[in-house]
Amino acid sequence: MIISGKELSTRLKQQMREQVAGFPAEFGRVPHLVVILVGENPASVSYVTGKAKASEAVGIRNTTIRKPESISEEELLSLIRELNADDGVDGILVQLPLPKHISEDKVIATIAKEKDVDGFHPLNVAALWQKQPCTVACTPKGIIRMLKEAGVQIAGKRAVVVGRSNIVGLPVSKLLLDENATVTIAHSRTADLASVTRSAEILVVAIGRPRFITADMVSEGAVVIDVGVNRDPETGKLCGDVDFQAIEPKASVITPVPGGVGPMTICCLMENTIQCFLDRMER
């Protein structure tokens, strides 16, 4: 079974559109997401365009603020503080990566926790690990949604997450734990990685290396979630961290690249923006 994140996200966005349609009558306006893009990194430009399209599809207001790569750290932090103080803004997202002279940690910590639609703020991360209400990072949230929609039972399963980033590896491990999986976090320095990945009933790969996971590293009937988005060095086409062609016949469930986890990440960003809006309206 191939899980199409594209189809699932289309369905969920339609549901959100119906929800948002009632907001002007109830709250006087729709949610407002502000995205800050620094520089012209082609991948970042593409992601920001995708976020604007998704906002339009859901019916929320989207503002993209473009700044040159030469912007100083203080200018960027000052802009974020202005948006924090703006009552008409519900969600703030700074597209990563940032130029070398700007501290990503400082930028993430400066965004108000209640407007942090990415779920990267230290207080949101702490709340996740302490099982407190929080905004959950979009990609991990999307992965759990995909597993559930595909009817995958998570409780009691052996899950292996390859990758330990703050954006995917660590939070998705925590979400799998919260769903009662037994979780192993593996990474580039794991000894005999193949034997660890073969033990997985659910394998989540977010290591950022094209077709890194080969067929001999996956057990028969495993559920394989591929988070990677890479350029194939041979063909130049988009590919994942998993050798899809070789693994698809062995896997019981697998996500493609493109069209798998990516669309669900943007879909969950829309959900997070709506939730931040509703939480602020209640306050």
C-alpha cells in the first residue's frame, strides 16, 4: 500500500476550508499566517510558494515577507518582535535554513510561543516532552496522521527512527512513544545500522541522504515512512532517503517521494495556524 500524502492532504484541506468559512461570522476575520523568507534559496522559495498556495486553498490569509540575504540578525529579530505584537497576526514562520550570520536558535526563540506554527520554540518542544498542550512540529504530526489514516496500528510495535534532528527525528520519536510504540533512535553513527533497521515494524527515515536505506535493511512487511527530499545524483530527479523501487515490494505500507510526507507537512502547518488562531481567540 502506497500512502499518498497528496490525496490525504487534499481531503484534509477541504475540511479545513469548510471550518475556516465560518470564522468571519464567528470571529470577524480568518487566521493570518506570516512567512518570512530570507534570501533566494531555490528550495526555500519553492516551500514558501507551496505554503502560500495551501493557505489560499484553505481560505486563510497569507503574507510573505521577503528579505535580502544581507539582512542583519537584529533587523530580523526586530521584525519578528513587531509581528509578535501585531494582534492581526496569528502565526509566524521563518523559512529555514537562514544565512550563516543569523542564529537560527535565536530566531526560533524570539517568535512568540503562541504564534509558533512550526512547533520549534523551546517552550513548545519542552511541552511536547512533558505531555503538555503544545504546537507539534508539522512533519512529525503529518507522519502520525498518515500512519493512522493508513490503518497502521502503532501501539506495541517496534519503531525505528533513522535521524535525530530537532525538526523530525526527535519529535517523531516522542509522538511514536506517545502512541505506545517501542522506539529506537538510530543515526549515521549507529553500529550495524542495517540490523537495527531490520528490527523495525515501523521505519521512519529522515537522514537526508539519497536512497540511503536499501532493500536488505528492511524486513518483509515493514511500514516505511520516507521523510527525505533529495536530488538523485544520477538522474537529478527528486528522491527520498529510501530506495523506493527496491523496497516497495517488501513493505506493507510505504510513502513515495515526492507526494508522500511533504504535502502532509504543509497540511499540518495549516492546521497549526488555525489552532493558534482559535487559541488566541479564546484568550
